[in-house]
Amino acid sequence: MSEVLKIENIYKRFDELVVLEDVSLSVNVGEVIVIIGPSGCGKSTFLRCLNGLEEIQEGKVILDGEVINPVSKSTIKSREKLGMVFQNYDLFPHKTILQNLTLAPGVVQKRKRTETEEEAVNLLKRVGLENKKDNFPRQLSGGQKQRTAIARALIMHPEVLLLDEITAALDPEMVREVLQVVLDLAKEGRTMVIVTHEMEFAKAVADRIIFMDGGKIIEEGKPEDFFKAPKTERAQKFLQSFSY
Ligand code: ADP
Ligand code: MG
């Protein structure tokens, strides 16, 4: 197994508040890591530190052998290799669905419009939205918007996808359609780091579960072991708060 992403002993502080404390993690190509843990434990901050949206105070994030956080000029380019999808989609409201996909590959990667449009149409087909390409985000349901956001991340050809509670803002009937897209990506061998509160989904999609609390990784393991018999009391308590 070859390693694509390596996080070495990172610390993140907001002034006095320590949000991540000595967190290390290694992600292999094709691996799906699911991070779970109570609200406020640092999951989102961790993902943001991976792609350089947050500065770290100590430690390193290494992608393909290259340090990408601490951020330096020479490494800004490689951050494109990490695609991120957020809870609130962050689509451009005044652009069509097709334009939402083609904008970044055109501006950032200088790819030709004919090429990116063709790829965008194919990706929209894959997430079941080919008939929405000329619509605007406000004309889409939450689930459709989130599937657009996933397609928009994929068109950049990321090596790793980071998904931060992408179903948390969705009505229950739309959760499934979005999670199905992620399950398909996992089957295709996509490397992903996923933060979610959907425990059944976590169990189904993860190669490895990471349980965080208070800014630290408390426990990690295979999903079948972790969900059946969590080793730490904190993880046990956390799981008991879900009725699944
Ligand atoms: P989670 O995603 O696990 O719910 P977060 O990573 O969002 O947790 O937050 C972890 C901690 O960091 C929380 O205590 C939160 O209040 C704090 N935090 C997050 N972002 C900032 C910020 N920009 N400034 C100050 N504190 C922050
Ligand atoms: Mg969060």
C-alpha cells in the first residue's frame, strides 16, 4: 500500500485555545478514512489544516512527499490535489450548474473550455444531474446542490477528497442520494477523508474509523471492530448517543 497523505504531529491553536494536539495520521492510496467525534472536537479544523485553509503551529502535512502545510509559495499548487466539500455546498449563486463546475479548472488549471465542459457534463451524468446543467443553484434541492458540489470537486482531479459533514444540512430523504454517490466513489477506489455523523454510512464506507475527542485522536480501528467493541470509554459513550 502506498501512502499519499501523511500528517505528522500537528498542533492547531486559536490564541489560547488548543484545538488540535499532536495529531498524526497516514492515509494510503484508495483508503477511506472516516472521522467521527463529538461536536467541537476539532474535526472540521483538522480537515481545514490538511488543505492549508488553516495555519498550523507545529507539525507537517505531507502530500506525495511534499510539505503542503506549513504553506509555502511552491506548494500552493499542490493543494489542488485535495478536493474539499463542505456542509453548505458553497456554490456560486450567479453561475449555472455547468459553470460552477468549469470555472475553477479554467481559471486555476488553465484548461480549455471544450474539454472541461465535456468532462463537466460527464460528471453531472454520474451524479444524476445531467438535466440540470443550465439551471442555477437556487433551482436545485439541497441534495442536488450537494451532488453538484461533489462533481465540482471531482473535476479538479483531486488525489484525495475531504468531505466535511456533507449531509448535515440535508432533509433526511436527500441524505441517501448524496451518500450513495460517496459510496460509489469509494467503490471506484477514491481516496477520501470523511467527517460524518451518519454511523451506518460510516460503517459501510470506511476502511478505518478515527475517533476524535478534545482535539486528539483517541482511538482508531476497523469499522467492524470499532462499532462492535470500542476500546475507550469515551468512544463507547459517544456511540451510545446514537440510536442505530
Ligand atoms: P467540529 O468540526 O469537530 O465540530 P471544529 O473544528 O469546528 O469542531 O472546532 C473545534 C474547536 O475550535 C471549537 O472549540 C471551535 O469553537 C474552535 N474554533 C474553530 N474555528 C475557530 C476560529 N476560527 N477561531 C477560534 N476558534 C475556533
Ligand atoms: Mg465540523
